[in-house]
Amino acid sequence: MSKKRKFPNNKKAKIPNHIPRDILQLLNNNTSKALNYKQIASKLNINDAGGRNIIIQQLAVLKSKEQIKEIAKGKFLIVPQNHNYYGTVDMTSNGNAYVVCDELEHDIYIPSRNLNKALHNDQVKVYVYKRKKNKKQEGDIIEIIKRAKTEFVGVLQLNKNFGFVLPDDPKMYADIFISKNNLTGANDGDKVLAKLSDWPDNSKNPFGEIIETLGRPGDHDTEIHSILLEYGLPYKFTDEVESYASKIPIEITDKEIAKRRDLRNELTFTIDPKDAKDFDDALSFKSLENGIFEIGIHIADVSHYVHENNILDNEAYNRATSVYLVDRVVPMLPEILSNNVCSLRPNEEKLTFSAIFEINQKAQVVKQWFGRTVILSDKRFTYDEAQEIIDDTSEFEGKNIISAILKLDELAKILRKQRMKNGAISFDKTEVKFELDENNEPVSVYVKESKDAHKLIEEFMLLANRKVAEFIGKNDNSPKKKTFVYRVHDEPNIDKLTSLQSIISKFGYKIATDTKKHTSDSLNKLLKDVHGKAESNMVETLTIRSMSKAIYTTQNIGHYGLAFDYYTHFTSPIRRYPDVMVHRLLQYYLDNAKSVNEEVYEEKCKHSSEREYMASKAERDSIKYMQVKYMQDHKDQEFKGVISGVTEWGIYIEIIENKCEGMVRIKDIKDDYYIFDEKQYAIIGQETKNKYQLGDEVTITVKNTDLERKHLDFNLIE
């Protein structure tokens, strides 16, 4: 029996994303019978007043969108769509696809013959056939509404008068035909960027043109640039943008200082990674009377230098984020700004936007102030240097800046403890890091964990982000809410949590999902229990995948993972465009300006979320690429690994010491004939009954490394 879902009984209750979708799916499955809100609540297992109020609200919204109709007072039917739906294509590795549609409970299966030239992530219109008993819901793509991408990285295979680009993207199922006139100087075997120009009805291949030659496959810069361009991420600025940035006035005048709160005499410092060049944030610390501390979180005032709708702002918006690859940073802003003018370097006056709090010994904020400031950082600490102070105070006693770090560490631990008590999820996931030589070759791989110094900075950045969001959203009593940019994180999907439970039960772990608090508590216990175990990285990764994705939006629903009702991104405008928007909006509202256009900012939020997702995929690909490169020189070495995935064609192994992942193909295990057992997450030998199961520890060697595909094949040591 399914659990009853309860919602807060108040007008400001957050509306989970799944409620409108659940209503549409329910009405779509009951097309002949009109339902009222009580019947809908009952069928959705919602039995409290707060939940029923949300359903009433959403019925009104869906009616206004003409997705449902009210055929009698309080009784609703779905508006029929003649079997046509809109959704997003999700290609599979075998050339077939699914269309993901919010209105339908199940994804629509599209056999390759019905793709109608649609590609992965395209937005399409699909005709859904009447579902046959015990069959997949099947459809036919009848229109491509919007292409997800038209540029593809691949290798050129050249014939006498034409060529084909073989795309790197495994989900791009068609090679791209290139006529002789569209080669633009590329040679056979070059890695190139090709743009689709046409796809004639009578051709199985799209036509395209080469717009950039990247170099020879396997070359380091060629492969890194390929990763970026595969996700539509630029790797350089145009001369026009660089020239504009170089002409920005950078002198801090007395007139500008007079407009700001002058904090140049306050004790101020930064704590960042040792290889960081862009310092977004600084902390200031001052002891007041009665056990109160004044703590300032000072953020680079990028919006002072980057004005709306100029060439620099447009470039920053298009990029939306800096991209952090293994061997380089591709910045959102040109280097003169990101590493120089806006970077809060020590012993240099800098313009900042600050959140200043008076905090008591219990880490409670008793007073707050937001506004533009000018600071002068006294010192730059690396995380390691700050950690040394926290770990061993004896040799540092008596210095004001040291005392400040120790007190901030003490307060940060209280703030973190309170967050955990409120239901925050403790994702202290390990990071894979590389030591590179002068030629960007990986000489070692190591795992980096978050320590107290990292958590100190994290807690005060979280505090600033939360308080800025509360200042705009929570205290807004106007009839029309002020438009603002929030960072939101929806509650986890119950189906994904159920799937997670079925996997982790193999290791003896379990999670509770009956209430929001029990879910977060049990997830934290899981992450704590698995820490340091062989299967830790795999379980942590699976747990993260069970969560909803955090996004930017003007519609606040709170942040589940952090257990905050209001949250935004204020603290990193050098590397995130949403933070630039937040700075501008905060200043607008501090100046008592009217609310800005919500639709405009919602579109900007959507764009920022999409670019962030692409950047994260590029960052993951660069890690995979460097892991493969590292393993090329370790083919004769034996490694301990843990089985991190099981499929019908093989088992994935994650090496414990460096987190490199590769595959052992079933056909390469010679001692028996193995069959995939989906229920046990295992492959089982038919004669020996030998079993290789998810989470088992095994020994492997490297069989093959493929840099272009970023793939490792392993041999299993019997």
C-alpha cells in the first residue's frame, strides 16, 4: 500500500514539481469520467487540507492553460490532444529512442524507423499509437520543433570528391555528409567541428559543412577543445570581446569610494585552492561587545564593471559559467577581469558587494546589512594553510588573523550542525584530482576530500546566499512578489529512491522514505556509513543521481538538499552569471526600484541552468579523458577495484585508489559462459555458478585505452 502524502496547510506551501504532472496523468488515464478535487486527491494519496488546497490551486492553473476543462462545477476532464504530444528525444545506444513527455506517465518508445531524422535531446511532436496490452507505449515523431544542437565534433573521412564526418557523440546515429565545396581546408583524418545545413528527405545522412578544424585526433589540445565544442562551450574569446574588456576603466576613484561602505581597515582575508587565480570571495572579522562578532562576506563587484546588454555582458550571459577542466579553466569573463580587476587579491583595493552579519556565540544572526563596499584583503590563505591553523593552533596563537580563522571555524561548525539537524543532506563527495607535468601529462591521480577549511568557507557562503534570498523573498509583503533569481532543489523522486534502495540493500544499507525528515536522516546515515568503504564512491554517485537536479528559477520552492526555504547564488559572480543577475537585482531592490519582468528572468534562469549542465558534462569528460591518459602508462599494473555497474554485455569496475572506471566485457571472461541477472545486479556463470555482483571487490589489469572515446577496457584477474 502506498504512503499518504502530506503537505503544509498554509497558503505559502511549496508546490512540488510532480503535482501538476500527476494531475494531468491521472486525468489522461480517466478520459471518460470527470473528477473533482477530492477524487483527485484520493487517487493521488493526498489526504490533508494543505495538499488538497494545492490541488485546487493547480486545477485552476491547468484550466487557465487550457490543458484541462471544467465540464461541470468543480469537475474536470483533460483536453484531448488527438494522440499528439510534445516532448524531448532520449536516444539509446542501439539507435532507438524514447520521447520524454511530462503529460504521460510512461516515456514513448520510438523505434529507429519512426525517428523522422530527430536527434538526441531535440524537442519534437510525437503521435502516440493506442497502447496494446502488455506492450510499450509506442510513437512516431511527426515534427521536429527545435534542434538541441546542430554542431558536432568528429573525425573527417575523405574520399576524392566528398567526405563524411564520423561524430564523437555516441548518440548521434548518422554520419554527416560533407561536399567538396564545404571542406574548408580540412584533411583526411582531422578532428573537425561540422555544422548541419540540410537533411534531404531522400537521404539517410544529413548534409553539413566544416566550420573549424581542431587538429589531429589524440593530440592533447585537440581533444580538450573537442570536449568543449561537443557541448557548445567556447574555448576562447573573440578579439572584439578581449579588446572591449581591456578598455574598461579600472581605477578606483575617491568618488566611487564615497558611494560605498569603506572597509579597507577591517581585518580581511581570502581562503582558496592553491592553484586558484580568481578570488570571488573574502571574509572580514571583528569582535564587538557582548560576545557579538561582525562577519563580512565580501564578493567581487562584477556588475560594477560588466553593464547590462553590452558586448561583455552578452558574452558572459552566453557562456553563463566558467568551465573547470582538468588542465585549464575556461573563464566566463576575460582574464583581465576574472584574474585581475575583479579578483580579490591581497594588498589591493577592490570593489565588492557585501553581506555583513552580526553573529552571536550560537552562530545566530542578530543583525544584517547588504550593500556595495570597498575592501583591502590583508592576506591570501590556501585551504591547506588554513587547515594547518585549524589542526594545530599552538604555533599560531596570539595573532588576530589566526584567532579570526579559529572563531570562524567554530561558528561554521555550529551552522553546519544546525543545517544537518534541519534535514540537509551531507554530500561530502570525494573529488578526483590530477598532478600534471609541464606538458599536461598526468603523473598521478589522487582523491581529495573536503576538510574543515573548505567547510568554513562553504558555511559562510551558504549563509550569505540564504540571507540574500530571504531578504528579497521572505520579507516581501507587496501584493506582487519581487522577481528574483533563486537556486532551488526539489524533493527526490520516490521511484528513484526505491531504485536506490534496491541497489544499496545488496550492501546491507537501507533508507526510509515515509517522511521528508526520515528520508534526509537516512540518506545522511547512508553517506556516513559508506564513507571510506570500497563501494563509497559508487553509492555516493548513485545517491546523488537519485536526487532532483538543482536549477535556477524565479519560482521559489526552496532547496531540499540544503534544507533552506530560500536560497540563491550570490557569492561567485566571476564564474557564474546567475550571481551577476542576483547582484543587479539586489541593488535594484535596495534602491526601491520596481520589480523586473519575471518572464525575461525566467528565460535567463533556464539558459543558465542548461549551460551549467553542459559545463558539468564537459568537466566530467575531461576527467575521464585524463584518467584514460593516465592508465595508458599503467597497463602492466594490477589494481583492486569494485564492481560499479552490471549490464548484459559486461561489468564496470571502478579502481579503488584512483576512481578510474572501465569495463570487463563478458566475452573476455573465459572460465565460463556468463548470463546477466538483472534482479541480482550480477552476471552468473552457467556451469560454475560463479557470480560477479554489484559491489564485489575484484582485481584487474588494463586491456585497452581509447582516448577518443574516453573509454577503458579491463582484464579480470581470475
